[in-house]
Amino acid sequence: MATSPALEGLTDAIGFVAGALLGFGIGRLTGLDVFAPGYGLAAIGGIVLVGLGGGTGLQLARAWRAARRRD
């Protein structure tokens, strides 16, 4: 079954945003705040967690689509 570009974009966006929000939440729980003033260790750590979470969510969304395509 072929996946439409709109569905691919939508699932990529949902995966990215969900992962970024999860990374943001983990950062807040561990004291790494993206919105901390300046570019201290807490702010940079929070930015890294949001980026890693977003990238992981995107890859999970793509893996989910690939698994559905095989079935």
C-alpha cells in the first residue's frame, strides 16, 4: 500500500512534536530547562534533550510507517 505524501508529513510531524515534548518534559524533571536564562549548562542540556527527543520521535514514526507497509 502506497503512503500519500500528506500522511507521511503528518506522521513525521506528530512523531517529531511528541518526541520533542517528551524530551522537554524529561529535561524539566531533571532540571535541564530549555528556557533557562543565558546559555548555561541547564539551557544547553535542555536544548539537546529536545533535539534528541524530536529526532527519536521522527525515527519512530518512520519505523512505524515502514512496519505497517510490510504487513
